[in-house]
Amino acid sequence: MIHETLRYAHEEGHTDVCYSEDGCRFITCGSDGDIRIWSTEEGEDPIHNCIGEWALSVQQKGDNLYVATGSNDIQILKLPEGDRHGVLDRFVAPINHIATEKDTQLIALAGEDMEVKLIDLERANKEVLIFDGLAGPCLSVAITSKSKMVAAASGDSKLKVWDMEHRTLLKEISCFPRVNSFANAKVLYAI
């Protein structure tokens, strides 16, 4: 086991991290509103970009970074420079988590508005499919391999799994503490 040196990333508060698809970088965002693109090489300074008052989640897909901001939108930044490249979409409530699947161009969004949103990046109209039925804020989301199912953890204590093609609920399990918002969660609802 090799112990890597620690790197200071963000001020106190929630921080999210993802690796680039090529494994050469890792990307962090935090409650300070900053996004940082780090090289896995030791000693290099990160690329730094302030995207707003706060950032909740970051995910890389292709040449783009998708960042959930405090303005209830998903900003698109280009890799490796971190330059702004537009907005994927705007929503009525914060997006708490972003997930992608490597074999498709799907992006899943966990919303504070008690919904999972699914967007196919290949479609020109960027249609948003909604998976609802949650009785609490959606805190975490995941897409299975080959995009057959989508799973979400919510503040109503439930983990729900839907069939993506038919948009039907397959499974519901009570397994998390109840919470009324992402900001009040005491544990990480990672799935």
C-alpha cells in the first residue's frame, strides 16, 4: 500500500469527488462553490474555477464535467481546462447527486424535489424522464450497467429501484434514516 500525500481541496462543508474516465485526473467540488481539477501527478496545482455560491455534485462524461450548483442548474464545463460550456438544464429545486453510466449517454439526477430525473445526452431535445413516488428528498442515485435499472436513496428512508424501459418500480427497501433535506443528513446516502 502506498500512502499518498494529502491535498487541501475545499473549505468546510459538503464536498464531492469523481475520477476522470481516463484515470489521469480527479475532480472535486464543494460548498465553497469551487470546482477543482487535479492531476494524479504529485506536486501539480489544480485547475480552479468558481461556479457559484455552492456546488453539490460533480460527474464527468466524455469531454464534459456536469456540476450541480446552488442555482438549481447543471452547469457543463470542458475537460481538462474547466471552461464553462453552457447549462444542461435548470430545475425547481437543488440537484443533490449526479450519476452516469459508462456504456451509454445517460445522466441521472437526484433532486431535492423528491424526483429522479434521467436525461439522454445523445438526444437533441434532452428530454427529461421523471421517476417519482418518493416521500422525501432524493439524496443519491445510481444507474446499473447497460442502463436497465435506476436506483435512488431518499429521505423517506427508502431505497427504490425502477426498471428504466417500462418506468415501473421493481423494489423498495427501508434502509436509511429519515431526513427532510440533504443539508440535514447525518450519513452519506451513497448507492
